[in-house]
Amino acid sequence: MQSLARRLEQGGALSCAGVSRAAQPFLAALVRHLFPERPLLVVTEGLKTQESFLQDITTWTSTLGPEPGEAPARTAPPSQLLFYPSWENLPHEDRRPHVDVIAERLETLVALARYDSRPGSAPLIVTSVAALLQRTFPRERLQQQTRSLSRGERVDPLDLVEWLEGLGYEPEAQVTQKGELALRGGILDLYPVTSPWPVRLEFFGDELESLRHFDPLTQISREEITTVTIPPAGELGLLKKLPPADSSGKKASADGDSGMRGLATLLDYLPPQTVLLLCEPDQLDERAREYAAQVPAADRFFIDWADFQSQALVCGLTQLSVTELEQTQGQQDLPQERLELSIQSLDPF
């Protein structure tokens, strides 16, 4: 483990063989334990693996404690676990992704856009290779389209409703689903897609007097809150409304900022000290090829997997490839240093 820690500190690309698939969440939790202040992006081959990985790593990150004799101050702080799924449909199809998928993607993007390297705030993101091939909002655009409201703030309810509708929120007589809003006099009910509960905003003129969660089934108000964060209510639908000249898919630069003109990838939200953990690279390559075969040529919402990995290294991310088998020749296209680890799960008693 000491050699792994030293090598990760140096950066670049390296690979670890001999790590069973069941033990790979433990290795990810160990990397988090060794480097609690560095964001960690775990890439899996598909949704089922992504979901089980998140469950396992949640267990391991809460289990790992300080080494014998280690001061408590050096233990890993609670990590911010984020789940970044792929759209369950292709961008050129007419139907839109499910609201829960958009909610999880936007929750991740908003958290990364607000990441400021404070102690204990380093995110741990579990994603799939298909999700990384799908372009999204540029970071600056998402920041402009995300708003926080606090009690006592002054805002015209009608102007707020107009702004929300422009971000994809749908007016309804009663709010029951994410992405809906309802204005009744001086009361605005709103269900932000990243919020576990809808929010009731009560205005006196243009002053926001109170904010409360409420039950979408009974419509009864719950606990009072002091602030609410409101991101866009959609992603793919809003991206399609951008004119092609403003969505050219410009590559990420070395500082991870794609600028306002191009669509972005998750790389544009990650700082250079991020560790990119690739689980079973052969399978990732295969899933990436399968996805690319379904995408029309020159699709502006698509980035090639090889390009993504190359840009990750250009942006300064440390790339760790993990496999339970010996490294294949195909995985040696990018310069990598090889480490041998042996982590196996125990047979059940």
C-alpha cells in the first residue's frame, strides 16, 4: 500500500493487476483513506456495477479507520458520495431521460461546481463509462442557471416563475413531481430536481418570508428551512435548445475549463488533483465501443473514450487502472507504470 500511495502522489497513469472485482470497492475506499483531500472518480462498466459499487464503497468508507498509533486528525473525513449515471436513452432520440437520472447527474454537477477544496469536502463520484461519454452543461452555464434563495431575500415571484420556466420547470395546479411549480397568490410551491422534498416559498410582496419543505402527497408543510438551491429542471432538453454554434464540444483545457461556447464533460468540473480509478479497463473499452456504435456521426453530445482519457492526463488527473487479470497489450497504448497488488475476498464461512 505504501508503494501505491507514493506512486499516486507522483501522478500520471499506472495500473494495478491482481485485484478481484469484489475487492475493487475496498481499494477505492483505501485510496480515499490515503488521500482524503483529493476528489476520486470511480468508473465502472455499467449501471448495475455502478449501483453495487456505490453500496460497497459506502460501507467501506464508513468502516476504514485510523491506522494503529495514527492521530485522529489524519483520518479521512466523511466523503461526499455522488452517483453520476448515464442517460438511459441516446441523445438523438425523442424521449427525455427519467427525472431521477437528471436529478442525480445535476446533483453531482452542482456539487462539483461548488467544490472549493475545503477540508472534508472532496467528493467521491461513482459513474459509468457511458456517462462520461455524454457531454453536459459548461460549468459556467450551470453556475449561472443555478440559484440559491434565502429567507429575507427580495425577489419578484412572477419574475422567479418566468426564470424557472426557462429552466424547464413545468407549471401545475399542484406540485407532486420533481421539476414542477405552482404559484397561488404569494405562495410558490417548487420541487427542485436535486431536493429530497418540494419547497414552499411564502412571499410578502417581493420579500421571501419563509421556506418550508412539504409533503407532495398530503401537501402539508414540514420543517422550516433557511435556504434552497434551485438547479435547472432538465439537462438534455435544455442542451438541445442551444444553437450549434454555442455547443461545438470544444476540448477541455489543461485547467479543466471548457469555456462558455462548448458543451462540457465531467472533466471540466474536476480539479487536477483528482484520482481517476478505472475498474476493468478492457470492459470499459468494450462498453465505450458499444455506445459509440449507437451514436450518429459527429454527434455534438458525444466524446470518444480515448479522447476522454487523453484529456484527463492533459488536465493533470492521476489515472489508476485496476483489473483482476494480467494487463493486456491493448491497455499499454497510454504510458503506464505497473503495480502488482493481491486483494482477494474471503470465502464465506
